[in-house]
Amino acid sequence: MTVEWMWNHFTPAFVIWSGFLTFVLGSAFGSFIDCLAWRTVHHESVLSGRSHCDACGHVLGAADLVPVLGYVFLKGRCRYCGAKIPADSVTAEILLGSAWLGAFLRFGFDAETLTCMVLSAILLGLSFVDRMAMVIPDGFIAAMLIWWVPFLLLSGDPKGCALRGLAGGLLIGGGVLVIDLIFERIRKTAGMGGGDIKLLFASGLYLGPWIGLFHLILSCVTGLLMTAFLRKKKIPFGPAISLSAYVCLLFGGAFLRWYLRLAGIG
């Protein structure tokens, strides 16, 4: 159910309002994801305790938690102590709101939209943790594995999708693991982090073998661009893998069909 279909079957006002609500809901959930990532890094419970200022500890009110606008109206500072609010919060709100809106614009009212929404939230959370602590917790990978079951049921072809997913996970994750072990044996130095390999495996479950290969290439290119832009010798690879996975979820199928037609196969 594409956006073109929605424009033809619903009023423009309804489509625009639906997109707006999607962004707002994504932004609100993005605030939670930022809190989840911060508490994960600082070993705080996610299930207990209300949101509070990191500087003064004051519990935040409803007006302080309005996505994006709350940060703008407060001019990026705590209402109670005046301390600067970390930009991660509003960044997470904008990123996840945009990711959810992008999924809605790509797939409309479809199961693929729901799949992208859930996965983008998980990918954003692990990316924030990886950026702050250079580690991808197993809990986020477990969340991707758990969500794979509903993903299969929503696909319309659970058996075929499961086989393609397992092939993609084993080919990409397993292949990178073998190459990484060989690299470590030859160079006598640490290779890719185990969390990155697990993330590639989990992403392969959703993308399959062929789009998974494109995802691996895109992840490497994105990682190199991030390294050049940030001018650092070492950066967390999780954000590059996550961003590339999101792009492939939205456009990987279309790219594969275009490539096959270009090669005279499709």
C-alpha cells in the first residue's frame, strides 16, 4: 500500500495528518529510546524511576517531555537548574520521528511499516549505546531476534521468509565472522567487535542473502564516510550498520529488482 495508493483512496488532509501523527509518535518514542540507551550505559533500571534531569536530578514534568518542541522552548536547558540538556535527546526524537515517517511514506498502511518502526527503534537504541560505550548489548540483539517471529507471521510467506532470513543471517554474519577470525590469525590483532557481527547476523534475518550483501557493502561505505567526516581513527560500527539496515529495509527490494533488470536477469 504505497503513498500513491493512499493519495488515490484517501483525502490529502487524512494522509498528511496520518504522516504528522506518525512523526509525533516516533518522536515521543525516540525520547524513550534515548532514556533507555542512557540508562543502559549507566547501568540504571529502565523500568523504575521517572525521567529526570541528569544534572540536578529533578523529575521532569509533562511540559518538559514534549518531543522536539520541549527542547526548543526551553532553549536546550533544564527548567529547574539551567543546566544544558544533552542534544542526544532531541536528536533521538528527530531521528526516530523521521524514521517512522519515512517508513509510512514508503509503505503506507502496511505490515512493512510496522516492521520498520519496531526495527528502527531497536537500531537507534543500540546505535546510541554503541556510540557512548563502544559496545552493543546482547539485549538489543535479542529484541531483534524476538521481533523476527512476528515479522515472519506478517510477511505472508513465513516458511519462505524464514529460509531466506536464515540464509541471509548465516551468509552475512557467518561469513564476516570467518573473515574476521582469519584476519585476527594473520594480523595477530583484534578484529571486528562481536556485537557488530551479531548485528549483521540479526539484520540478515530480515534482509535475506542478496539484500544482505548490499547491506554489508553499504555498511562499510557508510562507516568509512563517518570515519572521514568525524576525523577519527576508530568509531563505533553499530550506527553505520543500523543506518544501512534501515535504508535496505525501505529500498533494498527496489534496488535488487533494479539491479536484476540491469543485469538482464529480472
